[in-house]
Amino acid sequence: MRRWGRDESSKGKFRSGGALMTASSASRPAASPFPRITLVALVAFAAITPMALLVAPALAAQLAAEMGIGPSQIGTYFFVENGAFSAASLLSLFWLGRLNVRVVGLVALAVFILGNLATPMVLPGYKSLLLMRAVTGFGGGTLMVLSMISAQDAENPERVFGYWVVGQLVAGAIGLALLPHLFATYGLSSFYILLGVIALLLSPLYKGFLAPAASEGPKSTSATSGRFIILGVLAVLAILAFYVAIGGVWTFASMAATQAGIEGASVGTILAIASLFGIAGSMLAAFLGGRSARRAMLLLGYAILVASIVAVATLHGSAAYVVAICAFKFAWTFVLPFIIAEAASRDPSGRLVASTTLIIGTGLSLGPLFAGNLLEAAWSLGAVFLAAAICGAVSFACLVVSPRPKGVS
């Protein structure tokens, strides 16, 4: 999902498919290998901290079944958890460069572990659940920031973040396959307890967190120009619209499966298979990156994405659903690296890419919220998904119509 590479025009800037991070940091000397514990830590924490999103369809279904809450409340749940997760990147602007990253990691781990283990104690209270998940999400978001900055000075950041992406997708696939069975036996609480225990077992990996090497680089003065503002606004809208569409569809994918006549544990199995297609999509994007015309790959990826969402919304039957949802997951992870690369090419200052993580989190929070409220307002699920398809088309349009910097092919 994220594709990293060095920006040759300015040391200390790195481009990411999910966040484009800038820091006045020098790269790690070539003689200093990337620590294995750091690689394991960033993959492990990046896989478990956003687990609520990765297994959103199964978790949403269980929230509805066990707590008796409606679509709008489910949407609010994910809005709160994902919103707190994303907001952690704002606090990182304060502590990064001021506090020891391993101390920050220990505190974030404590919040994440205790929050997950304490969540079953507040069930079935909805408001208490939201508060607990907000605190826990903030801890998880901080761990995600730490995993990202730890990889910033890697000699080969594209390979490191390739592992980072695949780890998330594999974790999501395993979670979607296992959670329906876990929920059927132990209920909703089991998800939070298991997540807390796994984080506790992984806690020694905090020693792998690294701070970016500091350096001073020239600051761009073009960031305030009118052209940059246009580039920035359209790139932000493109990423935001993309993730609003993704968040809305993926959160209610299990509901669409039920309407297609798929029931029980089969829903989780199908969504897990779809996640495997997501792994294939990200791996193919990594292979084609730099080998194929970016605009052509964007057109292909968006075409598959929009078509798959329309298919889920309009076609009937289990076979059509399986094909459409697998195509959706494939297109999601295939087109994302090209979207971010396109946005990154339009940012001469690095400020835009530094905010990409927050933009992604905002989109993933707003998507379920909008979709849930539209369903509560008597929209059909098909109509909601068609609206998501329109968001996907708008995202593509923002990238196509925005001006491109000179020298970008």
C-alpha cells in the first residue's frame, strides 16, 4: 500500500504511498545495515495497530449482532477509533526530535495494551466503548508513526515498506478468516483481549524503534505559491475521496455479502480470500513501479476499482459478489502506490506528503461515518456503494485535471 523512494532533489525527504514524510534527516550511512529488530518491529506493529480497520467487515457485523447497534453507530465507532489513530500523527510533531523514541514507544505500548485489555470491562456500554477505543486508537496510532519514522533512513526503503504493506494485508486476511469463528465461540470481547495479548508479546520489539538521523536541509520557498496551493488542494482531495470510498465500502462489505445470499462464517472466508487478492495487487504494483507509465497504471487501477464497486452495488448473487469484492481489494492496493507517487511528484516542499497519513486516516474515518448515516437515512446499500464509486471517480479526476510540475512525465 505504500511505496517509498528517495527524492534525489533533497536529502532527508522520503516519499510514502500512505504518508509522505519529511524530516530534516540524513540517510543512514551505507556501512550501517538496517537492524533486523527494527524491520521486525515496524512490520509487526504496523500489522496489529490498525487491526480494527483491517477486519472492519467482521468487527462491524459483530458489533451489530452483539450490541444491537445500527449502521450510524457502527460508522461512529470506526470514525472515533480511526480518527484517534490518525490524530496521533499531530502529536508526533511535538515529540519527534524532543523525546527518546523508545520511551515514547513504551508509553504508547502501555496505552495500546491496557486499552485493549480494558475494553471488555466497559461492554456493552456504547459511550464507554467509544471513549476506550479513542484512547487505545491514539496509542496504536503513535506506534504506527514510530514504525514509519524508524524506516525513514533505511538504505532500501522501498523493500522495507514492501514488507510493511504485505504484513498488514496478511494480518487482515488471517483476522477475517479467524474472527467469525472466534466471535461465535467467545464473543466480541475476544477480539480486544487477543489484540492486547499479542501486543504484550511483541512489546520487547520497542527496542527496534529508531529516530531519523537529523540534518539541516534547504527549505523551499515555493510552498506558498498559488500553483502549489492548487497542487496541494487537488492532491489532498484525491487521496481523501479515495479513502472515503474505500472506508465506506469495506466497512459494510459483510452487509453486502449477506444481501448477496452469503451467510455465517462463509462471509469471513470470502473477505479473507479478497485480502489475498489485495496482497497480489500491492506486489504487482511494486513490480510495475518504474517500469510502466504511471498515468496508464492509474487509469487501469481506478477503472477496476470503480467497476468493482458498481458491480457490488448492482449485481446479484453470491458468485458476482465474490468476483467483485476480490477485484475491489485488488484494485485498492494496486492503485494506491501510483496515487501517492503522483501526489508526491506535485509537492516541492514536502509539506503535503508529511500530512498524508492524517488525510488517509480522515478518509477512512469519514467513509464509514457517511455510509452509516446514509443507510440510517433510508438509502439502500446499493445506492451508498454507487456514491462511493462516484467518490472514486472524483479522486481520479482530481489527479488528472491538476497541473503537473515541469519535468514530471
